[in-house]
Amino acid sequence: MRWPTLGSHVGVALSPDRLVASLPDGRRLETTEVTDLRRAFTELRESAGTRRATVSVALVPPLVQVRHIALPPMRELERQRVVARDAGRYFVGLREPQVVASTPTPVFAAAAPAALVEQIEAAVASVGWVLAVIMPAHSAWAVAGNGHVVARLAHVTELLRIERGRVMERRRLRTADVVPPDVRNPILIEDPVTMAAMHAPDAFEPDLCSETRNMLRQRKARRVASALGGASLVCSVLAAAVNYWGIDRELAAVRKHRAQLVPQVAAAMQLRDSLSVLTTNLTTFGNLEGTAPRWSALLADLADYLPRDAHVVALRGNGDSVVVEGVGSHAIGVFQAFQRMPRLTAVRATAPIRQDIASNGMVREQFALGARLREVP
């Protein structure tokens, strides 16, 4: 877990005979007086001129032992307990209490003397700085880049395979051994201590944490969680109050706006009703106009097709039916004329033809014809 930093972030690398510090401004401070860590950190603070700072410490072998461990998937707390319980089986030659830490898959475990870890914690606390992490230098070297990294130490050569900032494989070679032929384009680190100090602020696991610091960290986490819980509760109450106030305010505004719209809505509804009545009347008129018989056109046809020697006495219409009564010289000619009219169909006689003889001897025929009107396109 990466912890938040306070002020400047100083990277420190510690080996059996050197302490190298990398400052944020690019300076490098080094001392060989590593027997008294309190004094070394006091001098480091005076030289850096920084009152508040966060420190990440990288331990260089042989101050720390590392190895990969095959473990089934498990939660972080369970993994730490298993590695700490079986530290004597995983790490060889442990003669004093150790602080053990590990990373998740792949499990990369580290062990360092508990006395050394406590000395570092006390030294950092004595100068008023905040300790972020104590880790093996391998984690800092892993930040140098992906691929193979070769760190040449005084007593051994560390060969690491790095993927995305994690140590995936680690091999130890004698100082006189050459790099194996299967390693292509390795990154050579000639000064591993300085390189570890440079990249220590960018690495954060595995964190070698003493029991005392771990308890302080847990208490701090619980206090922060309690504070966050209380803050969330207060925020929830405030949010509910603001939400209620906002809803009541918006509801009052909506009611006021609705009251202002009442006259306009009433006028609009009245106009809508009037428009609906007009639309219904227009639709009715349109239907009537479309279905009503064209009597004027029928009268025009009668004037055009009726023989000259005939005239109409009566004309009665009912819906689309019409009855025409009249007098003419020849009723059969009138019947044939009606059949030729384009707006009439189903022409038939509605009464027998009667003949009248005038005083001058002229014969006139009375007729009554019925027909049905039809639309002519």
C-alpha cells in the first residue's frame, strides 16, 4: 500500500558500509558512518535543510534477504502471517528476530533483522521526519526499467527479471561470474546503493514494518476510518436537510408558477374547445359537401339533353334519387335522353305513359322517370 507523503520525499539506501540519500532537488548525500543511525540522519537533515520530509529507505544486501515463495491465493493478512510464521524455512541462517514482508502474486518476500528496522524507525522519528517504507533495494532497482537488471555488489551480483516494476525472477551470481547468455540487453547497475536511493521514493513494497510501527499504523487507520465515518454521517444529515429544503423550495416555486399560469391555461382551454367545435363543423361541412347531390349540375344537364319538344312539370329529389315528371311529344325520346346524361344512372319509368289530345288535335305524352345521381369525375 502506498502511503501519502509529507513535504519533500527523500530516498535513502543503506548498506553495511554506506548510507546514500537522494534529495528532491537532485543532490546526493553520502556517509560511511552507519553504526549510529540517529547521528547519520541528524547530519542528513542538517545537510538537506528540510524540516518536514517523508523518507523511503531501501536496504541493500546483505542487510536484507529476499526470495520468491510459491503460495496459493490468499488474502494479504493471511499471506503475511504465513510468511512470518515460516520465515525460518524460507530464509536460511536466521539467528535473530526478523521482520518479514511480502508482495502479492508473485509472492516476493523479504526479511531483515528486527533490531535494524527498529533503529531505522527510531532514527527517522528522532529528526522529525515521517517514515514511508522500509524495503529491499530490489524493489527500488525494479523501477529502473523492464527486462533484466544486473546489480553488482561487493560480495555478490544480483540478476533480476523485471516486469511492470515488479521483480518476477531473481538469481544470485558470484562477483566473478559473467552474465548468462540467455540474458539479452541487461540493464547494468554499477553503483547499486546510489541507484536504490534514487528510485526508493517510487517503490513501496514489500514494506518491512516493525510490530510497534504496524500497531501505530493500525491505530491511525482506525482513527481515520472513525473520522471518515463521522464525517460521512454528518454529510448524510446535511445532504438530507439540504435536499428537503431544496425540494420544499422548488415545490413552492412550482405552485407559484402554476398559479400564474391558471388564467393562461383557462384561456388556452377555451380556445382549444372553440377550435375543436370549428374543426368538427368544418369536417361536417366537408362531408356534406362531398356527399351532397349536385342539383345545379343536374339542372344544367336537363337543359342540355332534354328534347326541345318536351318540358319538365315537376322535379323531386330525395338523397341521391330524383323523379322527373314532364310532357313531351315522344316520351321514348325523353327516356333515351335521360340515359345519356352523365350524372344519372338506373333510369326507369316510375309511372305509365299517358297521352293527351289537345283541341287542335296535337297528341302530347305525359311521363314520369326516376333515376339515381352519381358523381362525375
